Amino acid sequence: MSSFFPRWTRKTTGEVAPDERLPGGQTLVMGIQHVVAMFGSTALAPILMGFDPNTSIFFSGIGTLLFFLLTGGRLPSYLGSSFAFIGVVIAATGYAGSGPNPNIGLALGGIIAAGVVYILIGLVVQMLGTGWIERLMPPVVTGTVVAAIGLNLAPVAVRSLGATPFEVGVGLLTALAVGLVAVRAGGVAARLPILLGALAGYALYAIGANVLGWGKPIDFASVGQAAWFGLPRFSAPVFDASAMALIAPVAVILVAENLGHVKALAAMTGRNFDPLIGRAFIADGLATVVSGSGGGTGVTTYAENMGVMAVTRIYSTLVFVVAAGVALLLGFSPKFGALILTLPVPVVGGLALVVFGLIAATGGRIWVMNQVDFAKPRNLIVAGTALTAGAGDLTLSIAGFKMGGIGTATFGAILLYHLLRERRSS
């Protein structure tokens, strides 16, 4: 009878499987590398929603440990801030786009609701398998939903670029820096475009504003005043029915995203992870509930860390225990959190311009990889209608509940696909 956790065997060279381990020193270095890989996006998502990034990084560590435990240490993954929540959180809270979100409690209640829905879906998958999900949301639907998220967020990115020529210029150069790193950098650096692009934009802004006086200088006073060690800044959820109804449908998007990641890991490692998919959903959902209970964002398995695994061919799940531990340590440093919050708004806007665009483009990638045939009117109408609803932020009021553009696009794509069944030829 096999144990719940694998017995990790020591491996020093070549590909390292999920149930193998590196020597202690190498495991530590790889864990830190995974923290670096997740950091840019995990810190950026909460900033765009007005959350405390340090708290979100702390809960990403908690979530990764929960995922490790509930999947029996057999599925290598890091759980970071999900971008799927940004649009609905902004809509539910009326967030203005800079500084702390005054209505964060409403967002947290909705994030918890999404996590609960996600857990319930995971329980059904554990009992029935994933076939019903793939029938409910075929590639034309999942690709459309992902693209709609990116398009729905586009105005947020554009507004964040700033108003003055200097701010807009820094934002656009930040976006260019991200692209140059992604396309021209080699090795592991190519997997860190958000982090390195943010550093480049930060340096440009600091020179232009703090040295040349072209903009509002970066104020480091809060960094100097913050303590080196202290508790993260926790926040309490508020359970408002309208906000919960608006945010909870994001669970459907997380399911599609996580399913794709598990399938990709299976392809990379040559292992069948299908029996773990239900547990992966439950773990991700529970991590989202825990994060939302204390002031963190909803979480999801991270493609950035999958990229690191693809480059290094090191899939040991123990590496992610170390990464989670490092994230927890960072979460206990208010000074580190204060430093993150000095990131200039135009730099955040430049990063958002790229990230939201990549989300939209990923939808197209799903269509291409799955050979979606847009010569079929059914696929064309489903995609076109849902994309327009998402990009235009079509908001529907149903029995007193408001559903924003992302929710409308998600459920609209699913309903249209199943309503527009093509006639079978006799």
C-alpha cells in the first residue's frame, strides 16, 4: 500500500522528477528561484486591486503549502495571485486605481465565495472525473473567456499609464522593457520579464523624477519607517450578496486555468496527473478561501513557475515547500512590503499593459492549440458575442444582482455554445 506522500529519492544530475529531491543546498537555491519567478505577477495583481502586496505574497506561501499537503506532495505547483479576479474586484468595490482599496472587505467576501464554488467543483471532479468540464467548456469557450478577461481589463491598464508625457513615456518604456527581456534575454532571465521590466521602469522613473525633476519623486519615507519584521496587514471580509454574485463566477475561469496547467505538467513530466485534478481544484479553492479570509487575493497555479520547471527540468515538489517558506518570510517583513508599494503608478500601468494584453492573447493561443474552427458559425458567434460583452463591460442586473463584463462573457459563452447546437446531417 502506497503512502499519502511519496518517498523522495535523492537525485544530483539530469531531470528531477516530482518524487525525487535535490541536495539541501540546491533545493534552497531552486526554491528561491521560484520565488523570484512568481514575485512580479504575485505583487502586481494585488497592487492593481488596491490590496497589500506583502499580505498577498504571505498568503501565496500559505496556499502553496496547502496545495502541497492536499495533493500529497505529488503535483509540483506554486500558487500566486490570480489576475482573473482583477476586473470583477474593481467592479465590485469601485476601486479608483491607486492606493489602498477602501472597500477591500467586499472583495474578500467575493473571493471567499469563489473559493467555495471552486471547492465544490473539485469535489464533483473527484467523484465524476473531468470529462463533464471539457464538455461544458470546450476550447472555443475557454479561449473566449480568457481573451475576454484581458480585453475587459484594457481600460484599467491605459488609465494607469498616467496623464503627463513623462508618466506615459515611462509606462510605455516599461512595457518595452518587459518585451525585450521576454524576447531577447536568455536562460532563466527570459522567465522573469515582469520582475526585470519592473526594475527597469522603476530605475527610469527614479532618474526622471527624483534626479531630473520631471515628475512626482518616489517617497522612500515609509520604507525607512517600516519595521524589518512584523505581522502582515490583515483585513476582514464583508459578505455582501451582490459582490459575492459578481466575483464568485471567477471560479469557472480558475477551473479552466488549473486544468490546463495540470495537463501541461503531465506533458512535461511524462506522468498521468488526472487522478490528482480533483484534489488540485479543492486545494486551490481552499487556498483562495484562506487568502480571502485574511486580506490576500484569490490564488491560482502559476505558469511562471511552470516555465522555470520547463527550463531547469527540476520538478521536485520539495522545491515548492522551500519557495513557500521564503514567501512566508517575506510576508513577515513590513519594510519589504513598503518597498513594493513605492512602485510608481506609471510603471504599474506599463506592466499592466503587457500582462492584460498577454491574457487576451492567451485566449487566441488556446484556440490555435486546439484547432478551433472559426469557419463554423457556432464558434464565430460564441467568440464574437462574448468578446464584445467582455470588452464593453456589459453589466446585467438579475434579481437585484449585478453581473459585470467578465461574468457576462463567461456565462454568455457557455450558454451560447450549448444553445447554438448545429443540426446533425441526416
